[in-house]
Amino acid sequence: MEHAHESNTKRIWIVFGLLSVITTVEVALGIIKPDFLFRGHFLSTSILNWIFIILTLVKAYYIMWAFMHLEGEKASLRWSVVAPLIFLILYLCFIVLVEGDYIYEVYKNGHLEWIF
Amino acid sequence: MGATVTTHDDHALLDGGPGPMGATYGKLMMWFFILSDALTFSGFLAAYGFSRFKFIGTWPIADEVFTHFPFLHGVDAPMYYVALMTFILIFSSVTMVLAVDAGHHLKKGKVAFYMFFTIIGGLIFLGSQAWEWKNFIKGEYGAVETKGGSILQFGKVDKEGKFERVALADFALVLPEEREQLTRNEGVWFMEESSLPSFSVNEVVEGFKAKNDLVILTEEIHDKEKVALNRTQSLARINDAKYVVEGANLVRNEYGHKLFANFFFFITGFHGFHVFTGVLINIIIFFNVILGTYEKRRSYEMVEKVGLYWHFVDLVWVFVFTFFYLV
């Protein structure tokens, strides 16, 4: 427990500042919705959405590393928590979202109207 | 062999340690509980993503749904409120981590002080969520549902060509008709219905026909905006009206697709329940701190463990915020 006796207060406040700035940027972008980002298209969603997702992952990283103190844990613990999360979530999103998009196409091009 | 070497550490015995991977068993179990809970939430959010991709052409636009802010009536304030909620939760995470930090230095007073503010932050967040739910359930403009299950909203185009929503109450007529609410002791045996909407379909339809500037806003999204019909198309479409929908419940909601409200209630509700249990656990630990339980133990690891749970709740909110309100 090498971290037991040093104080992390300064780092905590820096991370808080970072998280606040990121959230503010997200909200500002969400309200302004700059046209080139909002209508720009990249990998089946808008560029703006990708920015939101990336900023969210940055926030998640800081919460887990600084607040939940994963940075002070052993690498084995870190990986046994983070690796299953990353792998399973990516896998789940991949199959479920591709399937959702497929069903959308079926509804759109099919001969039956479902909601009218 | 790093995992099996145990350093002699007296306090760890009471916290379920020393265990593998340089952590006590107590902390490890909290981590693996969080891992499984995170996967549960991922399942919910992925399911939300699935339904949204499935109905991508008609899904409600969050900015048009969550527009309220306390004391600002009638002001269109998308997202400010949830942003505020996010800040509250992040800040309570900060006080929590400060409590953990004070625990490492065995400063009982400081731990109690920061835990107290964490609890207050959690309660404020829960109150905010209750307010958000209240607005969502109550609704603002009202809409009608067609025979085919699609939601029609109403509005008019002002002089500058900007579309503006109009509430049902502003145009529905009051007709001399009466419709009694079906309860278990009246009419058909053991059948009842929830409260009736303020207007009948007929009153809305007649009111719509009487006002010449009103048009229908459909669920269809074209070029990132909901498509409004012109007056002629609207007059034809209004005849499909079947139900008057005000606000939201688990069956139908005025914002659009039925699943939208279901996911909203389920995901934010499940998260709110986590916040609620987090507050309860924080209160228990707070009293233990005050009573000196951890002081006697010479270890504040319990504070660290509930801290992990509390940060996790914050972490989930960060994702809910993104996928429900931003994306």
C-alpha cells in the first residue's frame, strides 16, 4: 500500500476540473450543434456523436483511474476489471447495433407498414 | 508468486485480507460486483441503442423532450438541467474521494465531514431526478396517437418560418359530450382504466379543424428534424387520430415512440435506485465513522469500498447522460 500515506488532494481537484471542463464542452456542443459536426457523417453516425462518445470515454477513464484509484492498484487487478468490460461491451454493441440497423432496413424496405 | 505472498498487515484481517492481486478480498469483491453491475447497465444501454437503431427514422429527439429548468417557465432550456445533475453527481464523487483520502491519514473528523457532503449531494441528485420524472410524466404539449400507433404533435409556423409547438389546451374545443371513466364497480365487471385525458379525440380534432394555422408535426425525421405536414395533409391525417396522449406512461407517451418512455423510466429508474442504495450505504458508513468503528480498526477501508460503489454510480450516469441526452 504505497499510496497509503501520501495525500492526493491536489490531483483530485485537478481531475474534478478536467471532468467539469469536459462536461461543459459536451453541453455547449450539444446546445450549439455546429453544423459541420452535426451533419458530418462518419461510421454510421454524426461526427458530433463520435466526439460525445470519445469525451465520455475520457471521463470514464479519469473516474476509474483517479477516483476509483485503479492507477494505484496492481496491473493484474486493473486488467481483470477493465479487459472483460472493454471486450464484452464492444462485442455486445457490435452485434446488437448491427442487428438493429438490419431490422430498420427490413421495416423500411418491406411491404408491411408497422407504425403509420 | 506475487499473488500468494502475504505481507503482515494487521488491519487487513478485519477487511477480508490480505488477498490476491495486492488487494483485500473485500475490495476485490466490490470490484467484481461493480464489473457485473457495469455489464448489466451496458446491457440496458445496448438495448436502448438497438431499439434506437431499429427506429432511427422516427426516434424522439432528446433536445425537444427535456427542455425544463426550475423557475424558468416556458423558457426552452435543453440539457441545462441534466448538465446540472451531472455536476452535482461529479461533485459528490469528489467529496467521496476526499473522504477516502482523509481515511488514509486516519482523520476521523475529515472523513465524516466529506461523507456528510457526499450524502447531501446524493440526496440532491435524487430530488433532481424526481423533478425530471415529474416533468416527463406530466408532459407539456400533448399529442394524439393514430390507429397505426404513430404520434402526431401539433404546431404552427410563425412569421419568420420557424416551427413552434402548440399545446392541446390551446386549441381543443369543449364539446357537450360526456365520457365516464371506467372503474371496477361500474359498467363491465372487473374492468377499469387509468384517468382520462383532459380532452376527447373529437374535441381535439374539431379544435384542430377550426384553427386554420395549425399543422401536424409527424414522427418522421428528415435531415435531423421532425417533418411537419402542410395544412391540407394535416387535415387528412388528423382523421386517423385514435387516442389523446398527455405526458408519458409505460403504454404511450406524447414524445414519440412508445419504447422511448419505457427505456427512460427503466434506465434512469435503475440508475436512480443505485443512487438511492448508495446514499443508504453511505449513511450507514457515515454513522460507523462517527461512532469510531474504523478508528478502532485503524483502517478506513470500508469508506474506500463504499467509495468505489459511489464512483461507479457516477460513472454510469456519465454514460446515461451521453446516450440519453447528448447522442
